[in-house]
Amino acid sequence: MKKIFAILFMACILVAADTAKVDEKLNGSYVGGGGETNGKPFTKADLKDFKLVIKGSQYTLNTGTGESVQGIQTVDVTKSPKNIDATDGSGPNKGKTILGIYEIKGDEFKCSFSPPGKPRPTKFTTEKDESGQWVHIWKRVK
């Protein structure tokens, strides 16, 4: 009985580890290519200084405010759409986890997030409801 329990326990650990993998397709440097918040599209001026670098589970984000934010992310590639959770290690949301979804198509990385403490978004658009959700469309720098 102990042997069966140990095997089942190890199988559960392997399944859990598999769902929180790093998505190697995300690795790279990106610039802002589009997006919206509360139903309002970002302007070219908004996106001018948007930069993102992802290396494994680490990210560095600059949205043009002059302050870079570093953090860690985990993904669940078994969900549809794929889930992404990001925890800032610096900045105004330091230590807070935001829930999101993402997709990768060619050199485009699209993600949608909700503010800390809010439910995960279900689509890649936002509403004019002041929910605070946002969508970023990132273009890979070659």
C-alpha cells in the first residue's frame, strides 16, 4: 500500500510540475505593438517606450514610466487559452500576483491580465467597465 501511495504521490508531483512550466516560446525581447485597457486602445504615444524581456520565468517590463519592473511568471499550457500568472518583484505591485491568459502567434505575444485580486480574464478584449483589465500585444525584436 505504501508503494502505491508513493507512486501516486510522485505522479501528482510530476503532473503539477508539468502544468507550471516555463513556455520557452516566450523567451526574447519585445516592443509594444498594441493593446487596450477598459475598452480604450493604446495610442502610438502610449506604446512608444513599451519594452519587455523574458528569460525563462523571469521578466523585465518597462511601460515608459521610467521605472523597470522585474518579476517572475508561471504558465499553464494545458489550459485554453493558456494561463499566465505574473508576480512583480519591484514597483507598485511588488509581491502581488496578477492572473492572465496568453497566446503566441509567430512573433506576436498577446496577453490579457486583471488587476491584483481580480478574476482571470477569459478573452483578449476589455470592456468599458473600469474593471482595470488590460491587453498587451507584444512584437518580438529580431
